[in-house]
Amino acid sequence: MAYTVRFSDATEIQVGPDEAVLDAALRQGVSLPYGCRSGLCGTCKAPLRAGEIAYPEGQPKALDSAEQASGMALLCQARPRSDLAIDTEPLEEALAAPRVLPARVARLERLAPAVCRLFLRLPAGKRLPFRPGQYIDILLGDGERRSFSLANSPLQDERLELHIRHIPGGRLTDHVFEGMAEGELLRIEGPLGQLYLREDSSRPALLVGGSTGFGPLKGILEHALASGDRRTFHLYWGSRDRAGLYLHELAQGWARESGTVTYTPVLSEPRPEDGWHGRTGWVHEAVLADFPDLSGFDVYMSGPPPMTDAARSAFLGHGLDPERLFYDAFHFSHE
Ligand SMILES: Cc1cc2nc3c(=O)[nH]c(=O)nc-3n(C[C@H](O)[C@H](O)[C@H](O)COP(=O)(O)OP(=O)(O)OC[C@H]3O[C@@H](n4cnc5c(N)ncnc54)[C@H](O)[C@@H]3O)c2cc1C
């Protein structure tokens, strides 16, 4: 059974008895202010106007008994015990302001000869609020920075996931592939970028990624699936060869199981040993072969600049509304 929780702008969400109000709001696409998601920072505190809540994990540190007696609730910890009215307004369009945080390398794994997956953990009690698809900068200490997209959904934000392509001779990615160890401390800044899932749209979406441009699209799709988004998502993933489709089975699983996702991998230079019988050529040309009229779509796109540049002008020439094209080009830091 679920309870109805109503906010001061009349937005309503459904919250199960074992779910925190904040988690349910984020899952249903309603943005509320939050920070740590673990009861420590107090950012999600809001006045409870009506209804009963409980804190099954104990009294949260950021809510003292006087505040609780005065009717304040800590939404990241509060579980409903009845329908609720909460006196706070969802932040419909506001993007979280970027901030600088320390982050520790929690895990590093090779997904392909030239691609690593890096998981970062923030200090205890800190979370990074972001929209699915946004990116962070890794700060190198002498004013230089390198950008990487977040490949996880903000609903699963205990760790930040990055997919990193090796640029031979590149300052940061050489280090990631040759010297970085678990436990290393980095400084990051985020969230950044305009490539993020527009949760208020009901148009079918085309997700078009080249190489590690798959990362932010993974974050977007995992978020859409976890939050029960019923739109259709057509994922196109372009790579030179089969090894570059470094999470092919994951994408195939979404297409098989979700009922809302289709997946089309496209290789530009398959090797004989790939035994590839799928689509070949440029990824944006495969999109246009399947959908010559893009006027009804939202397009989310990420990858190397030659890909995003070519795709952008081709898509706009096929009816795509420029207001419905959301993308980040993976420029190198000096460009
Ligand atoms: C918004 C955004 C999001 C991004 N997200 C991701 C992501 O999720 N995953 C990811 O892998 N990358 C991503 N990138 C790209 C990534 O930021 C760069 O690959 C990274 O900065 C390289 O850092 P480096 O220190 O290893 O290389 P640098 O020390 O910056 O050296 C790179 C330099 O090497 C030269 N160079 C080397 N190889 C090439 C080449 N093939 N083509 C052109 N020039 C070359 C260039 O002159 C370039 O300036 C993103 C970029 C942006 C802007």
C-alpha cells in the first residue's frame, strides 16, 4: 500500500511505508532540495502540515527533538504512516549549482582495451545532487580540469560511475590506465552540463552515443527505468569495433526486458574476428535510416565532436526541433 504525499504547489506523489519521502519524490521525477541523503546535513528539512511520519532508522542527526516537535520533517529519512501534506515546493526546473568535493576512487575496472569504469565515493554524509546525464570535472590541482559524464542514475548515487576512454599521451587518462589505484583521492566539481533527461516530456526519445558517449545515456536510461518512465527510448550506440561496445549485454538486457527500450548497435569498422552481422556505418546515419522524420522526437546525444557535429546538422536537416536536441560533445580539454 502507498500513501499520497502532497506538496505546497499541489504536486502529489505516492510513497510506500518503507520508502523515504525524498527517495519516492526523486523516483517520480519530483526534485526537492537535498544533500547527503543519510540524515546528516539537514538540506531536505521541511514543515509537515498534516499526517504522521516515522523514522525507523532512529532519530536523524540533523533533526533535533525541538524541531521535530515544531513539525519539521527530514524527508530523506521520513517514512509515511498516513497521507501527508508537506509545506515545500518542488524545484521543477532548477539545476543544482556545481560545487567542489573530494572523491575517493572506490573501484577501477577495465571494460575494454581502451575503456575503464571508475567508481568514485564521496565522503560520508555527502552526496552530489545531479540530473541523469550531467557531467563532472576532475580537478588536476594546477587549474587544469578534465570532464567526464556520470554514467549512473542519481537514484543510485552512493557511488559516481565514470566511463573513461584512454587518450594515449593524455595527462589524466594515462594516469587512470597506468597508475591510478583504488583509494586515491581526487577533487571533482559538478554537476555540470545541459545534457540531462527532460522528465516533463512525453515525446519518444532517441539516445545517440559514440564510444564512451554511452555513459551519460546509460545514466539517463537507468534513471528512466527506475522511475517508471513509460516513454519509448531508442538507444543507438556507435563504436569502431565490437570491443568498443563495452556493455553490449547490459543494453541488450534493457531492450529485452523493459518494453520501452530498443537498442541498435552500429559498428563503423568491424574487425573480421568480431563476426559482426549487425548494422554498420555511422551511427547517426543508422538513426536517419530508421527515423527519417525527427519532428516528433527528443534527441539526447554524446560522444566525440566529429560524431556530434555531423549528427547535429544531419538531424536538424531531418526536422528535429533545435529546442529538443540535448547534447554534450566530448571535446579534449585544450580545444
Ligand atoms: C562535457 C564533456 C564530457 C565528457 N565525458 C567523457 C566521458 O564520459 N568519457 C570519456 O572518455 N571522455 C569524456 N570526455 C572527453 C574527456 O574529457 C577527454 O578525453 C579528457 O579530457 C582527456 O584527458 P587527458 O588528460 O587524458 O588528455 P589531455 O592531457 O587533455 O590530452 C588530450 C590532448 O591530446 C591530443 N589528442 C590525443 N588524442 C587525440 C585524438 N584522438 N583526437 C584529438 N586529439 C587528441 C589533443 O591535442 C588533446 O588536447 C568529455 C568531454 C566533455 C567536454
